[in-house]
Amino acid sequence: MTRTPLTRRKFVGATALTVLASATVARARDLGVTIAEQPLSSWRIGLVQSAPWDIDPTRLQEDTTRNLERMLETIAREGRECDWLAFNDCPLTGRSASIVPTSTQIQALRTIAQQHACALSFGYGAERRAMLIPADGTDVQSGPLVTLNGRRIAIVSTAQSDADITGALHKGAEALLIMGSGPNIVSTRVSDVATSLHVPRLHISAACDTYVPGHTHDWLGGTRACDARGRTLGHVAHADETVLQVQLLFDV
């Protein structure tokens, strides 16, 4: 099966950024344990900064198949290196508010998630609703609040209001993932609430690509991961396609 290349610049998986948070390692030492002793507390997370390819309603099947193939290609390349591969809010259905993933598409993603032992998440549809596909074959979950490896994770979009995002945090989220595909400004209020609740914050943007008419590198792109104290674990400042890999240690 031939898969469509990600972009004309190609996916730079070979140069994906890998960051180990020294602060979280220090926290593990304070607890008298090692990362290896906490396989469910130390996660390898890949934040996939890929360009949004929108759907032409007159080519619905062709375009959604193209986007699914791009996702499968990325998972096949990066999945074995990650416990959780998080896409932005429009990798499969574009920025359409009405298109939702089909059961066939979901099953294809479930299959590859199990093959690579890597959970998957992405957004779609109105307000970029979140979908989480666990790696263990359990039921697919819908956001904003999901459970992954026994942890409660809030997965939201910059299309949602600050109140919706902070509401998910106050419902017991142990980490916050914010997806975006526009001028991805994460408000100071959201950041302050996450830091006050000691919640790690992950922000994955869409990349900018020449296939998106009118968009510039300043409008899209920029991905960041912060620990529970708000300190940056890794940052992608550019708008090219890449994967930011971070290792996140949760408090036990």
C-alpha cells in the first residue's frame, strides 16, 4: 500500500526532538524511585505537529482516506518510540465541523495502536472534540476528560473557551493536552490554572503547509510541553512538520 507523503517538505521524524525533563527526574529521586520502576508514571509522549489537510465535500472519501493514510504512516514510524502519540485537532477530518470519523477509520487506528502499543489521540468535528484510542484494545473514549493508563487527562482544543478548558482541569485532570490549528494562543489564565493545580500542560499545534492557502508560518505551528510547575520540557518554535518527544513523570 502506497501512502501519501505528509507534505512537500516531508515529515522530519528522523530529527524529532527528544527531551528528558531533569526536573521530573529529580522528583523521582526525591521519592526514592527510578523511572524504570514506574512504567505507568513515566510516559514517552509524542506531540505530532502536522499540517491540516482539509476535506473537499465533493471528494469526501478520497480526502479522508488520504488523511488517514498520513496518520497511519506517522504512527508506523513513531509509535514504537511513544506510549502516547497525540495529534492536533484536525489530522483526519480537517477543520470541518460536521465530518466525524467512520467506524472503519477508527478500527484502522485501533489496530495500529495495539500493534505499536501506543495510545492515540486527535480532535475532530465541532469544537474539535477529542478522541482517545487506548493501546490495550479497550473502548475508545471521547473528551474532554479521558482516562489513560489510570490517569485522568483533559484533552481540549483552542476552539473551546477558557471556561471549558479550566472546567476540565477542575474535574480532576492530572494532565492537560491542548490541541490547536489556528492562531494557537493559550491564555495566561489557562496556564495559571494548570500551574496552580500542579498539572503538566501539553500544547500541540498544527503545522503550516503550502497546501493550506493563505496561511503563513506565523499563523500556525509552535508546540510546547511543560511540567507540573509550568517549566518548559520541550518546545518547537517553527511551523514545519515534526514530532516533539518528551518524557513526563507523574507524581505518584
